[in-house]
Amino acid sequence: MRKIIINIFSKKLSSGKYPATEDFELTGLRLKEHVSRVFGRSLAIRELDSGSDNSAEIELNNLSAPHYDIERFGVSFVASPRHADVLLITGAVTRNMQEAVMRTYAAMPHPCWVIAVGDDACGEGLLNGSYGVLGGADKVLPVDFKIPGNPPTPLEIMRGLISFMELLRQSGKH
Amino acid sequence: MMDIVTTGLMTHLESKQIGSHFSKGKGGEYYLRVPDNGIVEAAGWLADRKDLALIGIWAVPSHAKDCLELYYAFELKHPSPALVMIAEVKNNQAPSVSKIFPAAINFERRTKDWYGLGFTGLPDTRRLLLHEAYPPDYHPMVDSNPEPLSSNLATTEYSFKEFGGEGLYQIPVGPVHAGIIEPGHFRFSVIGETIFNLELRLGYKHRGLNKLAAGKTIAEVNRLSESISGDESAVNACTFSLAVENIAGIDPPKRAWELRTVLLEMERLYSHLGDLAGMLVDVGYPIGASPFFILREEIMRWNAIFTGSRFLRGAIIPGGLSRDIEDGMLQQFKCFLNTFSRRVRRALSSVDESAWVIDRFETTGIVSPELVAPLSLSGPIARASGYDSDTRQLHTYGIYTGLKYMVPVKTSGDVLARFNVKAEEAISSIGIINETIARCAPGPIFSGFDLKSGQALAILEAPRGRNIHWLRVKNGTVEHWEVITASFCNWLAIEHAVINNILPDFPVINKSFNLSYAGNDL
């Protein structure tokens, strides 16, 4: 108890270099608004690693960590492709993963969308031309939206999701 | 000049009438050229000296003759980092040393995949990194790129080890897992809840980095090295840079090494904090895990402040650093770390006070000390099983010689030991960063170099263990690049650690290792 009270009143040392929290919260609220309109209050995402270095996964995991906690804005990462609205694909598609990628996509209920996250998944990475890699996600799946970055930060991924849903609303496909 | 092991080996080979030729490499490593009939003899002699680990086998096309040469690297203690035995391959067939050094199996399988080289006596001849999607007789390092696959997918099936008997059944998991995790296949054989056997199948992320690097410039391969494994970007860039610097025969300025050390330890810090959080999540203790997630995110934000990348990318380049870090910023970070280390300790004490967490961690997933040398384990996993070895101390590089820090070693080899080793390493990393910043003086951060041709080995301590790059450069471009991350050997330990544990404990055991799939598959 003593520890907790001391903790509350002790002077906090902060680096003061964090992206403005207000900015992040506003992005989150915009995300929530879009999710409500487009996906009926909840957007279920299945993440699929088709051959990335693991950085994009780390950033996606960070979205669920305390600083971001993206679930409060209506976005959840689901375990099964059968529960997902969106397939979020990271990394260039390797030859060894091609079958698993196609099967995962086939298991999704329609309508569904595919978003490529990171330069490699967008087909822009360093790996093009390698024997082990087929190319970006669009070589194998119909990609609806791309979020580039090496890897994109959690905030960039959130902004990407907003733009993706804006696009859906404009095209009237939802 | 030579150490006892190398002289001893040469004397032994001489007594068997096997000639050998010694030379010293640019990275301080020793090369010993032996005829192909000397490989097994030499490996047998080295295996008798219990403390030697085989840290890598790779093949390189020979310059002089139109054939392949096999490189066998053994870790040495002072003064040389490694003894590399070179043997010419005749008739595309070499003897397997897997009966002498079990860690050799996967190295030989990998070499066989890439070059089509046969290993006499190799117990497991299945393909390792090339799956069914590749034509059966396709070998990327000798053949050109395969045709794009048609929509008819693979028809052949990989043969897993078979187990039979009453009450024994198999659970296949992966390659696509339920969480946000990298792909890999786990084949459990279980009796009730108890794991009887686990067979791993990795390689799903095989991107062909080695071949991709051939013919590329140093700068391009430096970027490529950062994508070996995202959370080991800095250490891979630094290992590659060290290999290049060894070839060029230069040493980066002092400030460059100081800032590199800060970045490398930041990488270790955020990696370990993530592992600690993950282990706590996997035993169902999110309140205990949250502080670690918060601490880790803060370090990742500092990464971005220092280098512009949350994964420390683009900072470390051959010759030094691509950009300087302001002293004011470093002082702020040092100030931040004061409270930070207190917060880490507080988060750790909340774990120590939870008896049930300790109960789940203790005696779970034991890696016995006898496995460490044969499987060539390294890093926190080996140190949690009583193996007191850290590349930073064993063959020190950069400014690590002058730093005082503790390398924690535990003996129980269970999840708790790995948790404690990683926790103490995180705290010791904070100490290293503090000390390094305190002695950081202004100065140049880059020294230019003129790169011609040559080859060199570089070994660094990554958060996961021993990280090896072997590089051959010709006229300033990369000719051959070999990468062996710590994960490649450490994955072998999981198959042993899970036996006789219950299946629901697998996630926490796996997380306590937290190995890289991408770093293994390359």
C-alpha cells in the first residue's frame, strides 16, 4: 500500500518525446467511428505472416499492448480466419508459405478484404528476385489496400485502417 | 600465436599422416585446411575435448578449382574466436559429422538443400528449408530460379517421424498459428496431456537471403542483414559491419563503438522485456505482464528517437554509424533510465511475490546442461542451463572489454531460470548503457575504408545468443554471405525441453525461448 501511494505522488520522469497522446486518441476515435459505420461496431482481423522478418508482427502485437489497446476502438485480432473480416498479411509471400496463405484466405467468409502491411507485403521490399519469394501479397491474393513501411508503426497501421475504411465507404462496397 | 586446441589438432592429424595447412583469417579466426578424409578424424579429436562446440557448417564455391569447399567452424576461447576447418569436397559427397556433433544434422541438411551435396551417414535426409513447393532436385545455389508455381500445389507430403501405440495420438499445429506469431509447424505426439514427442518443421519463411546477397553492394547487403530477423536488426547489421571492417582491416572510431553498444544493449533490453511480458501472458498473468509491455514500448520509442526506426534500422553501417546521436539526447535518456531501472525492478518484484507464477515456471520445460554443447546452444537459453559463456566476454568486440557488467548464469534450466536470466540481463543492459553514455566523448562516428577482396568471420552476442556472419567480398561487392543466427541451433532445444510436460505448458515454454523463425529460415 505504501509503495502504491508513494508511486502515485512521486515525481514522474518523462522523456517528453512521446507522440502527442491527444493525437493518438483522436486517431483512435476516428478509427472507432469508421469501424462503427463500416463494420457494424467491430472489425475482426486475422493476421497472417507469409514470410516477413518478424518486425511487422511485433508492431501488430504492440497494438494490443497497454499504450495503444486498439480493442477499445472496436478492432480485434481473431484466432481463426473464419471469424475475420480482414486478412492482414505481412511479409513477402514465400514459396513455402504459398499454400498456407491460399488456404487461409479460402477459409474466410465473404465479403472479406485483404490488407498488405509492410514494404515486403506491398511488393516494395528488398526481397524481389529471390528464388524463395513469389513477391508481394498481391501475387497470390486480391489485395484491397496496402500499408507500407519498414515496418509501419502502430499509429501508421491505425491510420492505414482508417484510410482503408474511408476507401470502402467511398466505393460504396460495404 | 596458435592456441592449444589448434596446435593439438595439427599434431594429432600429423600423427595420422594427414597433412593440414594453417592460416589466420582477417577476423582473427584460424583456418585449417584439411583433406576430405581428415574431416571425421579431426571432428572426432575435437569432440573428445568436451568444451568445444561446433557452431556452423557451410559450403563455399572454391575460387581456384571448380568445386565446393566445406567450412566447419568451432568456437574457441581466447585469442581467436573460431577454428574454421576447410575441406575440399570430392564427387559431391562428404562424410557427415552428425554422429560426432549432433548439431551438425541441420547444418548438413541445409547445405544439402542448397547445393545438392551428399553427406555419407547423415541420419536425416529430408529437406530442411526447401519444402514440397520446390522441385525435388532443385538446389538454389547451383541452379537458377525455379519456374513460378502453377496453381497445382504440392502433391508430395513431408514424412514426419511416426510413433505408434495405444493411447498415443498426434496433434499437428501450424504453420498458421492462432495468434500473431510467425509460421512454423509443430507435430506433437501426446499421451493424454503429456507430450511424448515434439517434432518441429520450420523453413516456411525461407526467403533465400544468402543467394540474394551474392553480387550486391555492401550497402544493399547491410540493409538485407537488418531483415534477417526484425527484432535483431541492430545486432545483425553490426555483425555484418564487423565482418566488412575485418576484411577492410579498419576499426571504427571510439564514439561509433560507444553508440553501437548503446543501440545493441537497447535491442537486448526491449527484446528481453518483451519475452518477460510474453511468459507472464502465457501463464495467464496479464497484470504482471502489462508493466513489461509498457517498459518495452518506451524503449522502442527511444529507439525511434535515436535512429528514426523503432527497430534501430539504418543506424549501424560498415565503418561506423550513419548518424550521430546528440549528447543532450543521450543525457536525457540516461536520466530516463534512472527511473526506468527502478520500474523494471518493481515489475519484477510483483512476479517474485506471486507464488503461483513461480509454481508454473519452476520445473517446466527443462533443458538439461548435457544438451548445451552437443546441440551448440547459446545465449540466455544456454546460460539458464549452467553454461557460462557470452560472446561479449569470450571474444570481446568493440568497447565491451572495458565495461563492467554481470552475465547471469542459472543452473536449473527451466522456464524460471530463463525468466531470471533474461530479467537480470535486462538490468545489466541498463547498467551497460548508463556506463557507456557516461564515458561517451565527442568525436567522429565514421571511418572510411577501401574494400577490395577478402573474407572474414564475425561473431557477436545477439539477444538470443551467438550470431555469426561469414563474408567473402570480391572487388567491393559481396560474393558469398553466410549467416548463422542463434535461433538455428537453439530451436533444437525445444524438442527436448517439452518432453514429459503437459501440452498447455507448451506456449510458455516456447515463449521462454522466444526464438526467431525468420532468423532460422533465412
